[in-house]
Amino acid sequence: MEGRRRLIIAITGSPGVGKTTIARLLAERLKALHIDLSKLAIERGLVEEWDERRETAVVDIKSVRREVEKLLESHDRVVVEGHYAHDVVPGDAWIFVLRREPWKLREELEHRGYGEGKVKENVEAELLDICLSEAIESHGAERIHEIDTTDKTAEEVVEEMIEVMEERRPRRIGVADWLEKPEAKTLLEWLRDISN
């Protein structure tokens, strides 16, 4: 670890935006440890319960944070990915929020076989900028960089991240205003219909 500055990167966003693929590629490129928070929570027994209605594991965030801190003690380059990655990394981390057009996200989640309720919850979260809002609340807007992954390759997204970290590209937020797009009306109608 001599001579290398500590580098911690958190990649967050709704399920289906590309976090895992991009995190693996970025970790490989940076020769960093890749931490998939979902796998870490299961492997270390940090799941508190299974939420049947939401079809998801409920994890003990404080315990996950402690496990991540332990891993940071022995690794100087780490890529942490998960929809709550911003909640478990220290204040000096780079925070990347991945976004995807919610109508395309809906197709992806349905293709993965997610139940209607889980698709609805995640599409709503993307439509309403939930991961971005939570990341800003945890770390401040100046620590965040938002990337719309729609129609981009994983390599293009990783390149953008590296350009931001090397200060060849400025950090930015507010790149995705899905409600302004014409497709949002149809999506909102679908959300309303399945809520009734």
C-alpha cells in the first residue's frame, strides 16, 4: 500500500441500471477489490429478515458498514456496489449514481423475472430519483456524479467514471429528469393501473 492513495468508490442506483457489471469492470481496470453488498450481507449473515411483500432481503446496515470498514483496512482500492452503497462508505469516497430510463428499466426487471410489485417499487424509485436523493443526503451534492447508463456500454460508463476521478470531466448531477420525457406519461399510467 506504500505510495498509493486510498481509493474508495461507491456505485449505487436502482436494480437493473448496471451496477454489478460496471463495478466488476471498474474494479478490474483499477486492480481494486470489488464488494457486492448483497453477496457480502448474505455471506456474513447480515440479513435481518426476508421481506415477502417487497421480495428482498432486509440487511443490518450498521453491520454491513462495519464489514466494509474492516475490508478497507486491508485494501487501498475498493469498489463497493449496491443500492445502499452510499450508506456504508466513508466520507472520502467517490459516489457514482447510475441511472436508467425507467421504461427501459421496467423491461429489464420484467425480463429478469421480478414480480410486479418489485418492478413497480424499483421503477418508481428510479422515476423519483430515490438513490440520487439518498446519496446527496448522505454525502452532499459535491461528492456525487450521476451517470445515465441508458444506451451506453459498461466500458463507456467506466471511462466516464475514470475521467471524473482524474478530473478530466466535472462531476455533475441532474442529468436525468425522466418526468420531462414523453414516455413518462405512459409509465405513470401503468404505475397508477397496477396500484389500483
